[in-house]
Amino acid sequence: MPGTRLTENDRHEIAAGLREGLGYAEIARRLGRPTSTVSREVSRNGGPGGYRAGRAHAAAGRRARRAGSAPPAVRPAALGAHGRDPRRCAGTSRSSPR
């Protein structure tokens, strides 16, 4: 499953591997993930002695949600009538020949 986010089940597998005393490389092999993914996951969430799958999954969900919203692409004052950017609409008038 490389290239996708860790699932809650993946996190439980990581926790079980740590309890068994396995190294990051062995845990990663069992999950089919890069070793660096397991290493980062554990270091972000309490380290080898403090890693808890449920807490790690909740924290990942919070980190995935971005605060705030993106600024508008065009300032509202720059928009013409009907909320359209006149620069983008130039030459698209219905009265012009097609």
C-alpha cells in the first residue's frame, strides 16, 4: 500500500510490532511500507516506548485537516459585474461574432 496514508489497522500493526520488540525495518516489511514511514510515524507519536495506535490515528486526522481557508484567487473588488473577473472574460461577450 505504498503511497497511501496509514490506516488505523496499520497503526495497530506498528504498535504490536513495537511491543514484540521488532525493529522499524521488520515492521515496515510486514506492512509493505518504507522503513522511513514507520520511523516517522513512531517519532511523531510518542516514540518507541510511548506509541499508541488510537492516539496516533486521532492525531493524524487532526494534522490532516488544514485550518483556515485559501485566499480568493482574485480580490472581490477586482471583480466586475456578476462576480466575474473582467480580464478573464475579455472577448467572450455574447454580442461579439462567434
